[in-house]
Amino acid sequence: MNRLLASYETTCKRIFTQCWLFGIVAVAGTATAAASCGNRPGTPNDVTGKALSSSSIQFSWRNTTGNKLLEPTMWFDMYLRDGANRPIGRDLTGTGPFSVSYGSISSKVFTGLAANTKYCFSLRTRTLGGTQGCISALASNIACTTTLPAGAPPVPPVPPPMAQRITISATGRPNNTIVITGGGFRPNAPVTVRVADDALKQVFLTANDGQRITSEGNGTINLTFHGLCTNPGNLYFSANDGRQVPPRVDVTGVLWSNTVKIICT
């Protein structure tokens, strides 16, 4: 990985004034500590509710944890209350797991509710399941929604926003070959692939075999890289298509994919 970084250092500097990792300068940095009770996960926000039927409600929220290298798995303490925000025996502690990234939208559907009845919901993020791990310092905002009247036709759940659907996967093959595939990119758009090691040293790849990396007309990528593994350890890959988003969606102002791992032996 050190030789890889040296060979691409000039490229990285030319493309970016600073090499950012979800808002953290990490070209020669070291990995930050895992979440602890001195480094709590972010408080969920933008909580909303949608009645799906006379007996079910979907509550959704925006995640504000996950702005480090790895997309974390998180659990949540959920508080489902009556219209006056009083307990009704439906609270959940450390429920999950949920795969989240910074700015992604997650949701939970509650069933078995009374018809035409107001329910209120809030939650905290937790780093481990059950009563383990650490929780966000504060609870989210409270969202209240009323179930549909008895006999009303059900409505479909709310899908995740399209802006959060850039996804990639990585496959290791013989002879130090790595294949990156993905979808959700803008059609025929220039794509940047970020490669980082366990020390958070990273490079940004914009070309492969002398050709600018570009998504296909259907928004997919299918890339084959050779020689990226130079030392035993892990390599982490993510990608973007240059799409700009508000900082409230991603602290870098750019929409990044999920992060995937390849083990170099």
C-alpha cells in the first residue's frame, strides 16, 4: 500500500486541495478510536412518521453517525409513546442491527396499533445491541402520527431517498486483481474511487489503464484494478460521481457510496 500511495500522491494532490475522508484529513493520519462513551454516536434527526394502515406506522430518521472510514452497524433505543408522549409498553432497547452511513435514512414500521390513534416516536443511536455499548448523548426530535381510520386502504411504505443509493461491492481475484462493481451513479459521469488502508492512508483513483473512470449509461460501474495489494492488511473502497450535496447529507459536500473491504494477503 505504501508504494501505491507514493505512486498516486501527485494525482491525489492535483485532484484535491486536501484528501478528505468524510470530513477528516487522513492522507498520513491514523485511524480514529472506535466509538466509546467518550465518543458517542450521533443523535438521529429529521424524524418523520407516515401512517401505513389503521394498525401500522412507519417512522423514518436521518443518521448522523457513520462519517468515519467504515460504514458502521448501529442499533437504536426507540420510544413509541401515546399522543401525550407517555409510555405504552412499546419501547425498544438496542434494536437492530441497522447498516447506516452519514446522512442515510433508516426506518422502522410498528404494527399492532389502534386505529385512528395518535402515536409519538423518538430514538437514540446505540453502538451495540441490547443494553450494551454507548448511546447518543441526546434523543432525537419527537414525531407524532395518527393511524388511518378503521377500514381505510393501506398505503405503501416510504422508500429510501434516491440520493442515498450509490452502492458498490468489491471482489478479490487471483494475481492481485480487484473488481469493483456498483450502481446508482449518474449516467456517463466521471467517477472517483477512493482506496484507503488500515492506517487511513488513501489515494483517489480517477483513471484506470490510462482511461478516465466513467459510469455506464445505466449508472453502473465495472472496474478491474491490478496490483493494489502491496502489503498484507485491508484495503477499503468507496466511490462518488462528483454529485454535490448539502453538508447536512455528507460533511464533505459530496455524495459517497458505501465503503467495502478487501483483505490483502
